Amino acid sequence: MLVSFIKTARQAGPVIGGVLSTTGMLGGLFTTAVAMPAAFDTLTLAMPQGWALRGWKLALDGAGAGDVVLPVLVMLAIGSVFFAIGAFNFRKRFA
């Protein structure tokens, strides 16, 4: 989806790197070893990385398959929405 908004190849590196770093930080990927407030744990779920991290933590803690289903379904839904937006933008751009 992100690439569909980029106009030139020169923009790709900085934009993708900046967005992935920012969403990774907000998703909690850089704070896994530090105890964070509960509000931050809720904020991480606004990013796809936060759901992936929640799924990994559940799996590593020995949670059953039923407990990991919600993060997987949320990631599939987010991925589907992002794919649809990207496909729409590319179709509009190259039509």
C-alpha cells in the first residue's frame, strides 16, 4: 500500500524506512525488554506490528491455538485492507 502512494523511485527508500521505523516504534518492537505503561500496550494495537508482537508473545508464553487466533485474524484483516488500498491506487495510477 505504501509503495502505491510513492511517486518516484528516489522517494521509496526514505519514505518506506521512515514509515516502517515509526510504526515499528509505535507498535512496540523497540520496547519489548522494557516495562511500559498499560496505555502504551493499548496504543501498540493501532499498528500491525503490535498485533504481530502480541501473537508472538502469546505463542512464546505457551498459549493455545485458540488464543493466537485473534491476532492472526486481525493481521489478515489489516493486510487485506492494505492490499486492497494499494491495488486500487496502482490500478488508478496505471490505468
